Amino acid sequence: MLNFTTMGEANGLPPVVLAHGLFGSSKNLGGVARRLAQERRVLSVDMRNHGDSFHSPDHSYAALAADLAEVIAAEGSRADLIGHSMGGKAAMTLALSRPELLRRLAVLDIAPLAYQHSQSGLIDAMEGLDLAGVTLRSEADRRLSARIETPGVRAFLLQSLDLKSDPPQWKMNLPALRAEMDKITGWPDDLAPAAFGGPVLVLAGAESDYCAGPAVAAITQYFPQAEIEFIPGAGHWLHAEAPAIVSERLAAFLA
């Protein structure tokens, strides 16, 4: 089963499960978790091949959805599910394939369609990083800056660097993520549109291109009942760039 952390009390309501995006961990949606935990039991998972969860050569959305289903089943009831990016696709896959497990679905800045971009360049940078003698994250950041210019991207990736290991190592299963990249950026072709009838909220960054153009049509095709809202000034990591707005909107939707 996936590794996960918990916050909050159930208070007679279904648990809320949070699923992070590619190269992330259960810590990524920490602000959302803390806000929702004021009223709900919240489970923040490490997706397979990330964080402290198990490694597997299979990183298909069917497999990721099955992992989430196992966590929900262990809780003994339906759940509300929130997923960002890759976690959002996994959440949508679960909603369409096992709708009886979910009460409400919230998706952060991703749509049910195949994207043309690849994140393999970031894997190249992480695998190519010389970790010999590294004991401080600041030193790892300095070395990684030779390959990745954006400080925020480096900081995000370095959250998954285990400095306690000797030598330091990435917690992510980078070879599997590279091999499965087409599946991660893609979308399963065997899911029936409109199979999930519960409420759906899609929050997208107004400055992101993940939910632009054809993405809106894809969302409404698979989830005709979906509310789609764009957060001004936010990009793909909208929960980090507009944390209060995103957290309060999710709390209101799940109430």
C-alpha cells in the first residue's frame, strides 16, 4: 500500500485523499492538507515511485488509480479525492473506473487528455547530478543549477533528495518514470466519459497552459458536471502560488 500521512479528525465525514504530481511527494499539498484538516480527516499519499512509497516498473494511470482505491478501501468508506497534475489524472482515472469509491472529486490544473510535453529533461538533470560528498541541500542546489536554471524547480525536485543516505540518493524511481513518461503525459483510451456522477471541481492556473484550449473540452466530455475555475495570477503549481485561495475554494467545495 502507498505510504501516507494523516491529519485531522473524521467528524462523521468521509476522508479526503490528496494525490500529488510528478516528481512530488505527500508534502506538496501540505497547505491544502492543513486547511482541510481543520474539519476533516486528511490522507496525503506518496504516489508509487515517489517519496516513501514502493517502486514499480508500472506507472500507468490504471496502476496509480488502483493504489488510491486500496488506500480508500482501507479507510472503510468512500472518500473525497483531490489530485494535482499527475495525481489529478490518477484521481480522474479512479473516478471513471471506480465511481462508487468517491463522493466528490477535485482536480488541480490538469485535464483528461494526452499532452505533448515530456519531463524527461528533468530526469536527465537529476540522474546526471554528481552527489559525491554532498551533505547540504544548498550544495546540491548549486550543482543542480548547472542543468536547471529555475530556482523554484530545483527546490521542488530537491525535496525528494535523501541526504541521510550514504551516498545521497533520489527517493524517486527515476528509471521507471523515464520508461513510463509517455503514459504519464498521456491519457488512458479505455475510460468511459461521464461514468462518474458526483460533483467535480477543476481549479486551473490562469497563467498555466495545462487547462487551455482543447483541455476544457476534454474536461467537459469526461465530466459534464464539472465546475472549471481559473485562479488569477497562478500557474501550474497554483496551490503553492495562491495557497489561501485554492485551499478555501477546496474547503468550500468539499463542505
